Amino acid sequence: MKHYSTLADLHKGNGWAPPEHPLFSVLGCQSDCPLGDREFTSDCYMIGLKKVKSGVILYGRTEYDHSNGSMMFVKPRQIIEMKNLELEEKGFMLLIHEDFLNGHGLHQAMQKYGYFDYEVNEALHLSPKEESVMWELHDKIKSEYENNPDEYSRDIILGHVASVLMYAQRYYKRQFINRTEMSGKIATRFNEALHDYYQKGLLQSHGLPSVSQLADSLFVSPRYLSDLLKQETGKTAMDLIHISLISEAKNLLREGQQGIAEIAYQLGFENSSYFTRLFKKQTGMKPLEFKKLHMN
């Protein structure tokens, strides 16, 4: 698989004109944009808006859902695969080498945008009004990109990129709400998957449930699952796993038939000390204190 460590090589390898800047570029793609068939990784963030008529884009583990004009967000060293692509309308792509962010506040801010860790089928689908906002920001970025650079250019460009990311965050929240109304609450499905994990005896055989395991059972990525749950419940997937485990622990402690170590093992904890720390964090008291209190 080809890896592009520089923006110039990424452009050359994909048949694009050389970039105006060594660490940042703006690509406009019409229906005849030369995309070709290839699989590659790069040291760049890629932010794209496009409508695909036919063909396949893959990143993460699944195919790109191209039923609407949508945005994709790819982080450095994520595998991208393109096959037989044909675009239906014009689109754009922003390529940001990670070194372009050094020393800028956006370098840290990038980490909070979970959609860079979403699967490709969790792309952001835009309404016409939302799409026009993104194109306005694109036009501002492109204008600055094509001007002669000066001491303000980088901050102005990254300021507009930051706006693109903030709007994307807002629009994802709208998408979460719309999809919840169509497909039912993810929190209900999550709790059912968690209950199923308990009922199958997987706590003893596989240990504590992970966000990744539960996300796989719900056919979403771990980051997307946590963001959906945060939207619905105010808590992350891991928060809800811990709450559920401690609820189970409380029931077992009230029965009073098992010791702390036995309960910890039954709930999938590798040792009772970790169980005790988590229980105290959730309830404010140690398991033995809780047990004595309710036995009395």
C-alpha cells in the first residue's frame, strides 16, 4: 500500500496539479475529477464534500454511503480505498498536512471532533442549506489559498477550517436527532446489547464488555456510538457500561450470599481492587460498606 508523507507526493500520486502550499491544499472536483482506483494512506487530514454517482470509497471498515451530498473526515494514516468512482456533482477536498497545525490551537481541537474516528458509512449528510454554508467557507478558504501568502494567511485559513469543523459538529447533532427518530433510540438498543452480553455469560468468559464489542453488535463505530449516546443520555458508552455493572453489583451485594471477590469475578473484573475502586467512584462507598449497610 502506498503511503504519502508529503502533500506534493499525495498530489502527484493521484494525478492532481501541484499544491500552492507545501502543507495545505484545496481541490475542486467536478464529475470528471481524476480519482482513479487506488488504496493509500497519508500524513494529512482530509475533509471532503462530494456526491458519488457510482463506485466505492472505503475508509475504516465499511463502504461510503453516497445517497446524498455528504462530507467525509479522514485523519492521518487512515486507509483510504477508491474504486471506479464517478462523481455526480461538483465537490471539494481540503488536504491539511498535520505539520500545518503545529503550534496552532486547532492541533489540539482536532482531537475533540469524534467524527474523524467514525466509519465511512457514518458520513455527514447535509441539507441544501447546510451545504451552502460549507461552500461559503470553502470559497473563503480557496480565496486565501490562491492569494499571495503573508503572515496572516495560515491563521485565516485555519480559522475558516475551524468553522467548517464546528459547523460539522452542529450538523452531526442534527443528524443524530433525525436518525434517532427514524431508527429508535440507540440507548435502548445499547442497553439490550449489554443485557444480552450478561445473559450469554460473557462476563465470565470474556471479561468486562468493551465499547468496541458493543459497537460491533450494533453495527456502528465506537466513537459514533459514544457520541450518539452522549446526545441521547448525556453519558458516554463507557459511563453507561459502568453504571450497568454497578447496578448489577448492588443487586448481588444486597443478596449477601457472595463475597466481594466472588462478585467481582462474576461481573468480569480481573481483580477485586479494580471493582472496589469503580464501585466507590460510582456510589461513594466501598462494596463491603454497601453490603453491611443493606444487610442491616
